[in-house]
Amino acid sequence: MTMLKLGALVDDRPVRLTIELPAAIHRDLAAYADVLARETGTKTEPTKLIAPMLARFMASDRAFAKARRAKAQPSSDGDGST
């Protein structure tokens, strides 16, 4: 069995975005969707893979996580303001 980074997709309320992808990336998305369908038994449109792939990428980016945590922490300049 192939160990894909994505598993079955969860239904969620979408936010519509319009993007342009190089043809090679679209072909790879379609191929990934085919492999995922064989693994999960559920056919998925290639466009539905983009959001979980981005989420997985951002979740695994340690520098992004560190920057995000630093931004979320209140400033500690000693005057009690945030």
C-alpha cells in the first residue's frame, strides 16, 4: 500500500479562490487523485486536493509555525500593553 501524505478528505465550508496552475502541476494533481482514489476507494476531484495539500505543507513548515507562534504571543515590553 502506498503511503500518501493525504488521506480521505473532510467536507468543510469552502472559500472560493481562483488560481492558475501550470499544466504539469494539474497533471500531477490528477495523477495524485487517481492514486488516492485507489487507496481510499473514493473518487476525488483534483481541485479538492489543493486545500489539504496546502494545509499539510503549512503544518509541516517549522519556520512558519515558529513565526506564527511568535506573532500570536503578546509583546513583553514591560508596560503591560499588548
